[in-house]
Amino acid sequence: MKYIIDIDGTICKEVLNDDGSKDYSKQIPQYDRIQKINKLYDEGNEIKYWTARGAVSGLDWSELTKKQLKDWGCKYHKLSVGDKPHYDLWIDDKAINSEEFFK
């Protein structure tokens, strides 16, 4: 199977600045969730992390994101940073809410 997985709020807890903006450098990894994704990878599934980091600001968060995934021990085949659209609600017949997936 092919899995597309978000990063912020999915495999890490979001940390916000005083103004309410996300501080990607301070995200807190959720290792139990990362372990579940790594198991899918080990079972032969294709794992793609897809994040909207920088989609609105235009900033390139690629290097920080790659470093975080490496430091957190994430196994994956592909990473896409900044090309995921920014949205308020994603409606898709195959989508699963991260809280349901990690129960």
C-alpha cells in the first residue's frame, strides 16, 4: 500500500509561538506514532511524508524537516515539503483522521 502522511499534528505535537504561528524547530516527536509508521515501512509499504510547511509563507523548510525526520528515526521513501496545499478541511474518500489511525 501507499501511505501519504502529514507531519505536524500527526507524527509530532505542534509547538506555537506567542503570536500563534507554528515553530517547526520546536515540534515534539510522538515516537509511538513514528514507530507505527516505521512498522508499515518495514512491512513493505510505501511511505511518503507530505507537509504544507512553507506553503503559505514561501519559506523553504526542507532541510529542517529532513533533519527532524532523521533525528526522530523516521523511515520513508519520499518527502515533499511546501507543495502540499494549505487547507482548513480535507475531504477525501480514502482519508483517515490521524487520531483514529493511531488509536
